[in-house]
Amino acid sequence: MSLISRGFSGRRRSSDPNLPPGQYLTEDFPVLSAGPTPRVDLDDWELSVTTETGDVHRWDWAGLQALPQDEPTVDLHCVTRWSKFATDWRGVSLDTLLADVETAADYMLISSYGGYTTNVPLEDLLDGKAWIAHTYDGEPLAAEHGGPARLLVPHLYLWKSAKWVRGLTLSLEDEPGFWETAGYHNYGDPWREQRYWGE
Amino acid sequence: MSWRVAVVAELRDETDTARTLALDIADWSGHTAGQHVDVRLTAPDGYTAVRPYSIASGPGQQRVDLTVEIDPNGEVSPYLARDVTVGEQLEIRGPLGGWFVWRPAQTEPVQLIAGGSGLVPLMSMLRARAATDSSAPFRLLYSVRRPEAMLYADELIRAGKLEDVDVSLTYTREAPPGWPHPVGRLDAVRLEVETWPPSVAPTTYICGPTAFVEAVADLLLAAGHEARRIRTERFG
């Protein structure tokens, strides 16, 4: 039983079935990150996939653009409680990226320019569930939102969608990333409100 | 992590648009300077809203202070900063956040840079430092719209409690009469004068609106500060 605040009415009471528990809708695109925004030149940009056996696959910017592109429209849910519906992206599905990668791994550790890391089970990144996104709303992805390219895993809280993505490391063992070792949930399902460690 | 009952023990108006709620929380285990709590409000019809608020008080104080700035478009902040009364109960959980924190065991120079109500978690760090006899060198650069918008003015300036902390102010809209610096957005020249140089290798904490944090962090990188020593917290 919750405490009642008699003078509080609140505003956003439409119970939208697409809004996970504890979230509110915003039309803005707020920014959350732990440090300065890295600025990565497209000429220097590189994305690598490293398997559990040490095989490395690399793409430069032209190489990423040469892969088949998807245009997903997805809802975003940030652990700081805002959600944004029907955002339009363009990028490369991880199914495409990993198509020729031999692996028996169950986990992926994603690392970014600037040093950020996050971990996601591999099955959450395949079958059309995740992309390397470089275009938002028809424009090149702005640096503060993760450009040149970010991971997009919209069914998990947005901290899993690492900005400024640089390397994907496949692993047999799960290794918690930056926020996951700073008190946030290891998996981060918005529909189960897995915000903090232990939830 | 479970919700706890917090009793509003005291209310202090900080500015026309910001108020501090001093909370009594049973079995509060303490916090680390820079952390926040979630506050949950439940309307009579069962509707709930939860928002994060930074803790302003230092660790080890009996009460937990939250300073809430009214967001005119906000759903929760107008209630907390205008309507809440002493004795009322709120639900909170926390403390939360393990990155944007300062611990007394840190001995390196610290640079705090606040935009508007972004001062709140940095104030907790200043108070933590004062309460623990830390000798870590601290500087604060605080950007506010106008003199009346300054939070904790007595404590920061007039009472001299922080006399060994170098506090610098910058005004973005309106300055006191005779103010010797330009009024407007913080620029590279002022930032260089009012903050530790890269050679000191400070740990820098920046908190404020996104545009402010982005601009300041970019200027610090351009001045030669290392990205890994810069911690940011943004809102809006």
C-alpha cells in the first residue's frame, strides 16, 4: 500500500500499453552519459568484432555503409524514466554484422570510444533485436546521442544501447560493464523494471 | 531495493523557484556525496510518479536534504517545491548512483562546475569535504542566471564556512552592479582562469543542463584535460 499525497494529482495518466511501468512519455530526446562526449572523425572510425578465440573482424566507415541497411522504428526507454515512442533509425542489423562470425559465445561486451562499456546476452542482439545505428530521424547521428554510430537495443533500458560504439567482444562468460558495476541492473528489462542491481 | 517512508521535517526556501526538503528517514544507512534518491508520489486515485533528486546534504547528517528546483513543465517538482508541508510523508528509495560521487578517501584536487540547480550534488561533495577535514584541494565554478537564483548563497559566500574552497561565480543573464566579468555563457578564457589547469590533473565533476555540460566538457577537453578525469551528470 502506497502513501497518498493528497494534493498531488499528476498529469500523465493515460495508461498506454506501450509504456513500461514507472516510465513517462517525452517528445524530447534527453541526454545521459557519464563523461565528456567523444568526437570521432569518420576517417578514423572503426568497428571491430572480437570472438572468444581472438578472431577479429573490422569495418571502417565505408565498410559499414556498404553492408545491407535496416530502417527500424522503435520505442526508447531510459532508466531515468523517460520513454520516447516511434523513433526512426538507420543502421546495420547485428544479424548482418555477425553473419560470417564463427562463435559459440553467449555474451557480448560492448565498448565505446571514451571508454564506456556495457554487457548484453548475445541472444538479445540477434533475430532483428539490435543494430549499429548511424542515422537518426534522417540525419547523421549527433555526437551527444552517440554518433558516429551507437548500438541500438531498444527492448532493454537505453544505457545498454552504447553510444560511440567501437568494439564488440564475444565471450563465454558474462562480464558486467560500466553502469552494471556501478549499481545498475545486469540485464535491464524495462517491462520488469530492472533498473538497479537486485531488482 | 525497497521504498522507505521519509517524513518532511523542515522546508527551506532557497530561491523563488527552489526549495530544500529536509527528510527524516528511518534506518537511513547514509549516502556518498553526489548520489541521488528516487521520490515516489501517489495521487489519491492511485496514480504514481517517480523522479530522481540529488541529495544536497553531506553524508553523516541526521537528515537527508533534497533541493528541488521547479520545472514549470514538470509533473513532480512543482508539488515538491510548492505544495508539500512539514510532517507530510513521502516515499523514497536509494541512495542511488555509484559514479558521480566523491569519497573522502580521494585526495587529488577536485574541480566542481555547476550550472543552475546542477549545484545540488556538488554541494553534497563540498559539505562532505568540510565534515571530514579532508585536505583535498577543491574549487567550485558556479554558473547561475542571476544573483537571486544562487542556491546556498549564505553557505557558499557570506558565512565563510568554505573559506578554503575557491568559489567562482559566473552569470548568464544578469550580474550584480559592478560585476567585473562578461555576462553570458561561460567561455574558454573565463573557464581557464577559474578552474584548475590540466597540469594539476584534477578530477572534475560537471552537473547542469545538457547544453551546459556538453559545452563545458568540450572546452575542458580542448584545454587539455583528460576525458577520463571528467565526470558528468546532465538533466533536461
